[in-house]
Amino acid sequence: MPEKYQDEIEEILKGIEEQEPPRPERRPQPIIDDMPRAASEEAPQYREQARGRGGVNSRWKHVTPGRVALAGFVFLVLGLALNSLGFGWLVWLGLLSLAGAYLLFFVRPRAVNKDKRWRGRSVETQGPSQWQRFKRWMSE
């Protein structure tokens, strides 16, 4: 099976080499901040990317439910350990963080698991799982 894929890939690469047009010389890309003001206002998303930011939600993309829960757990443990020193409010902060992580788990959109496709056909990477085999065995 792998030889079949390798042969197809080699065929494709040979076809690309034959059809490949000559590449023009690459010029360095202009820095967006040096562009005239009107041009940079027309494409704000490009200006944001040039400055190293991905967009409006980029500062929150690293806040995941797992990280919030970990921070909440740390606050909870520290609050319990330092309760006698007057840091009991850390317990409440930890509990609120854990509740926030729980809510964030359901609020944030999750990536949809799509099946792998190649040339319009689904590619199975593994056979049926143990659970699928058990269900098929039970239905027979």
C-alpha cells in the first residue's frame, strides 16, 4: 500500500517539475507601517498581522479551560496553606477560577474533528477501535 502512494506522489512531482513556470525574483516585502496612511486603513487585518498580533481575540486565545483550572487549583491550595496568615481570600479566588474554567469549557468553541481526506476520499489511519469491534460483535 505505501508503494502505491509513493508512486502516485512521484508521478505528481514529475508533473509539477514539467509544468513549473520559472520563478520571478522575490523582492523584500514592504513594511506595513511605512505604507501611506490610507493604504494601511484599508486593510487593518494585515496591519495587525504585521505587528505580530493575529486579531481582536488573539490576546485571549491562550486562555484555555485547563489553564484557568490549573490557576484556580494553585490559588485554592495556596489559600488553604496560607489561611492562618490572612490569605483566606485566595480560597475564594481559587473556587471562582475553577467555576470559571468549568463555564469556559462549555462556552468556548472546540475544534471539530474532521476525517482525513485525500483526493476527495476519506483516509482511514487505523482500523476499528476495540469499542467498535465490541459493538459489532454484540450486534451479530
